[in-house]
Amino acid sequence: MPKRKDIAIIGYGETKVTLRGGRSSYDLAGEVFAQIVEQTGIDPKIIDGMSIAETMSETSNPFWGVYMSEMLGLPLAWMQLNGLGGASGIGGIARAAAAIRDGLCETVLVLASDAQSSSKPTEQGAQRYEFMYPVGLRGPVGAFGLLSQRYRHQYGLDERALAKLAVTQRSHALMNPNACDKLRVPLTEEEYLNSKYVSEPLRMLDSVMVCDGANGVLVTSTENAKKLGAKKMIHPIGYGEMTNFKCNEPLADSTVSGFTVAGPKALKQAGMTTKDVRMIMPYDDFLIALIITLEDIGFCPKGKGAEFVLNTDLSYKGTLPLNTSGGQISAGQPGLAGGGLNLVEGVRQMFGEAGERQVSDPRNCMVTGIGAIPYGRNWAVSNVLILEQS
Amino acid sequence: MSEAAKKPELKPEAKKIPRPLPRVNAYMDTKPFWAAAKNGKLVIQYCKDTGKPQFFPRPVSLANGKRNLEWREVSGRGTVYSFTNTYSAWPGHEDRVPYLVALVELDEGVRILCNLLNVRNEDVKIGMPVKVCWEKLSDDINYPGFEPA
């Protein structure tokens, strides 16, 4: 599909990330919705679509999206529930764009909200009872421990690159009032390198902390955005997605992710190369994911991610600003609304509203998503969205 | 490894539930796997049309989408594809910390998530030959682990 600017993002909202804040996913979502109404000045009655992420906190309710529509007072012509984990945010935009283009609705609230740290753990079932739980793999932490070990074996890994990523993101979080307070303390490379192992070689400071929070964006056609007199708008111009890359190949290389497909696809559609990317907000559940994401999208050759990180200024003032709100690792992971944290920061930067961490010339932004942990591979869903100014 | 050994480690948490036993037949018919395990034999699924092996058990062949599958005994021999030394336990495993979780690549061409037993973290190498060994988790359940071959 060639590059188009027929779809626009005209507003965004985000709550502060909190650890065991105790507010429900509905209440958090309401705060985001009210922010978007206030920011855009639109009449909420024009919203006729919702593209909402699945949660950990409300997953036992199969009507979660329908309940949210009622909670917010939004009659909908189109409702989509996105079960892509941390990939649901940008996946939700892609689905909203398709629905708008197909005439199913005009204006879509793309929403993610999850009070995971205030809720009981959920159960994913399937093969886990028989072939995972008796072994004791420590969920995503264990899976990324296995991935890190294999990556190091194949390519080597300079831990200074992980330390740099940890410190760069933390220094960004210090400038983000929405970051979780517990994480808004300075971090040094030495502290990262002395951080305890949770699933060796994976350290505590390689990992996200599960929190509560919500975020969202408002999406409509560019034509409608102009009619509405939207104050600001940016456009999704490239998208790629891959669920369960090579899951039918038992001996596939676990260090190679679906980003090898999703990244080039999004770039091609946007008519760009990695050199054209002004800033990147990559999904960061673990620091090693950033290295693999950068490699697989094509910012550097496979195995050279650490070198690329060490040789690139990733700060908000740098040549490739990365996760300028701290990412999930330093702002906190609002459960399955985590992917929206990276997304909303991209939109905020492009609207020129990032305050003291504002990137100069925010002409475009790449946002990525990662979702779900499969059996014995890297991650289940990889997706890439590229945003550009009008 | 010597560098890693110097690093501080997480202290084990208190154990709240027993180590989880597999729930046999929770998502499909896996009885043949557990029946074989009880007799100290490792069986995995094979697609009868293509001859391709697969693990974990699936309701269809990953090779052709058909249900023409059978269980075959395998050698129980393989190599370590990757491993991780677990300090932060999955619920029910707290008293095993630190324990080794690995992906073992069987000679037949599948990977299996398992514990490495009878070996220390510092002695494990990727590519190291291993063979199946059995942990008796209950009267009915033998669980496959792997140890140096």
C-alpha cells in the first residue's frame, strides 16, 4: 500500500503511571477520555468508534469494550477489542484506520487502560499448566533470560550498551511528570551493572515494573479532522505487524523477531529508510528487546545492536531520540496499556508538547509494539507504526 | 561466569503454594505423553504425512494443518539451546531457587522447555550434550528434566 495521509491523529491523553494506585481501569480510562475531549475541544458525540486494548485487570469480563462504551457514554457504530498485549496500542490505530477507510465509522477513540498492579493475577491457560508451570520459568522475566543468554552466545553483548539504555531512559523519566514516582530517581551505569539477577543473565534493572495507568489517542479521517477544525494533527503513514513469527518452524533462531518483517514493511509503506527516522519510541519490556528491535528493523546489522547503541546519541537532544518519556522501564508499565505509553509520547513530541524534553524538528516518529510471551521463542507480536507531520 | 558469581543475588521468597503439578489433558489429549513418562519414556508428536516432529503437543500438525498425528518415542538426547538461572521464582518454586530453566534442542529437531538437573549454573554451556532424566512429582507424574550426557 502506498503512503497516504488520509488518516489523522488529532488528540491524545495519558494518566500518571502509579504502582498499586487502586483506581479501576474504567476510572483511569475516563481520565484519558476527558483529557482528549478537553484538549481537542470536540463534542464527544462525534466519536462513533472505539478500538480498545485487552487488559490484565478486566480480562475476566468478555464484554470489557462494550462496558467501556457504556461507562463513557459513547454509542458506537464500530467497536474493536485488541488482544495483542503491548502491541494493542499501535495495532489499535491500524485497525481504526482500516475501519474509517471502509466507512464503518468516522472518529475512533483508541484506548488502553489497565490497573494490573492493583488486580489479582490472571490465567492464560492453554499449554502452560502442563508444559510451563511445572518447570518454573518465571514468566516474561524467564523468557527474556533465555533470550538474553542465547543472544549473548551468538553475538556477544557489551553490557555497557544495556547500561547506557537504562541510564538514557531514566534521565528521560526524570523529566516526565507522568512517570511512576518510585522510578523518578537518578540511575548510574554502575547501579545498572550491579543490579541483582532475576533470571540470569537478566537483571532487575533490565525489566519493567508492572503498574497501573491509561492512555489513548483520537483518530479520524484527515478530511474530517479539517472539518472539525482540529488544532493539531499528525498522520500514520506506515504500519507493519507480525504475530507468532515462524511459530511453525520448531528450530527457528530465537534471536530473530517478527520485526524483520514488520519493520521493513512499515518503512516501505512510509517511503522511508531507517536513516530518515527522526525519533523512535520502541516497546521496552526488557532492555535486550530494544537491541533486537533496532537490529531487526534494520537500524544496524544483526548482532551489532550494542555497538549501534553505544555509537548513537539516544537522548532527547540526540540524533535518534529514544523513549523520551522514560519508556516503560523507567516510567513504569501500565499493564497491557504499556504499549500506549511509547505511542502517546511519540504523539506528544510531534505535537510539540513534550516540555523540557521536547525533541527539535519532530518531523516523524517510529513507534513499536511487542505483545505476549510464546513457548520457547522471543515474543508473540511485533508491530511498527510510523507517524509523520502534515 | 566468575564475574557473574560476584554479583548480588535475590533472596528466595517464602513458598505460598506447592510446586505446580501438570494438569493432564487441560487443553487437549496429552495422556499418551504422561503414560509414557510414567514408564521413563519421552514421546513427542509426529505428523504422519510429513514426518515432522513438534513440541509442545498441538491439536493439529504444524506442517500441514491436519490431524494425522501420532506419538513416537524419541532418544531423549539433545543439546542446550539456551538456559537461565532463576532467582525470582514462579509461584510454587520458591524453595528451588536458584534453579536452571533451559530450552533443550532434541536430536529429533524440536525444542523443549525444561529444568537442567544435576549440574551447576557455572558448568552449563550452550551446545552442551544432555539427556533426559525424570523427576517424580507424584505417584502418577514423572516430569522430564535434562542432565549432562
